[in-house]
Amino acid sequence: MKKAENSQKESESISGTQSIERAARILREIASYSAHGLRLVDLARQLNLKRTTIHRILMCLIREGLVMQHPTTLRYMLGYSLFELGLTAASQFKLREICEPCLERIAKKTGHTAFMTIRSELDAISIARADPDPTKPMDEPAIELGVHRPLGVGAGSLAILISLPDDEIERIVSANARRLGPYGKLTVPLLLQLAREAQETGYSSHDSRMLDGLSGVGILVRNSEGAPLGAISITAKGKILSPEEKREIMTVLNRESRILQNQIHKANIDLEEYSKRFGSHHLIN
């Protein structure tokens, strides 16, 4: 009798854990498509789960305010409760406020908009930015703060991608193949080519083939122990950066990355959550 009860409890525990894991996967997948949202059929295909299973979890997430459904397109998007939770959690992660002065200096010295980008599984997210003229901020939806982009899209994102082993780079780029369409002329072969070029030069750069009308340069930022943490980069609108301009920008980025690393060390805050984004648990299964 006790064996049967224990077996039932264990089964319920596994079932509950599995539901939480699936809900987390659904939220991350929706986040990857930002404001556009996803249809039920898209979620089922991309997560390899039954529609009935996903629909049941979505209804629960909607009731809790973590997901909402567009009244016209019927696409699922992140809910307002996640926004509230994000605001509450933000105070625990000081990286944004630490890097903002650094980004302001980069923007003033280069004359281009500067970004701090971190990794989130198969994606990259810009968490802070600074414009050379705050009264005239760059208006580009593709590089807005908080927008999930496939890892490798954008200078900072590409700098993060090339810090990974070659086999992982190929797996990530292949996994994101369906999502590259909206980004310039970007394809899997082209992104892999840009990654190889960046590895050879030691820094990432891109032109309008990746993001229409935009050029960028980026460099990896490491924590005080040398582990990858994120990337700082600049984005130039409506111009092609010459080799000389790239070298000048890289001088600024290298200097600021060292300053930022020292500030992170002095702040003595726990950045494990940022650094572990580069860990093995983010490999594609």
C-alpha cells in the first residue's frame, strides 16, 4: 500500500515538474518572437508538443497574466504580469546600471549608439543603450532594448556567438534558421561566414546584409574571472564603417571593456546568472 502511495506521489511530482518545464519553454519561445507573438500551431511545431498540451498550459498562463492573446490575430504574447515581475527582479541584477556610464562614454567618443547585450539561450537581448545625442535617439525596432534576436544577429550578439565552440555555433545558427528571414539578407551560410570572419579578426562586425541600413562593431565582455558575460557594441545607421573607423571604434571598446570589467569586480555582485548563460545547460538537446 505504501509503495503504491509513494509511486503515485513520485508520479505526481514528475508530472508537476514537467508542466513547469513546459510552461517555461513556452514563455521563452513566445519571448523569442517579441511583439509579433506566435500561433498555437507555431508553438506546437517548434516545441514538438501536442496542440492540446500547449493549449492547456497557455490557458493557465493567460489566467495568471503571464501570457495574453491578441484579440484579432489570436497570436500569443507575453502578459503584463511578466512585465511587473521583470521590474521587481531588475533590482537584483546590477549589470545594467554598472554598464550605463561606460555606454555613454562609448556613444560620445564614437558618435554612434552603444549597446550592452547578454545571451538568453538561443537569443541575445540588449539590456542597456546610450545615444550620442539623447534628444535624438536611434529609432530601430530590430535593436530595441529587451527584444529577443537570434544569437549572432547584431554586433554584440555576434561577439557573444563567436566566444562559443565551433560545433555549438553551428548548432545554434541552424536551430535559428527559420528566424533569420526578417534580418536583411541573412542566411545560415552567411551568418556562419560572418562568425568565421569575426573569429579571425578578434572582434565582430556587420553591415546591412545582417540588419538593413545598419553597421556595427562589437567586443566580448568578461567577468573578473575571465568568463564570458556579454558584449558591448556600437551601431551606426545609414553608413558603412571603413576599416580605419572600425579600428578607432575597437580602441574605444577595448578600453571601456577593461574599465567595465574592473567596475564589475569592484561592485562585488553575484553575476553568476549572467555568466551561466554561456554554460552547458544552454546547449541544444
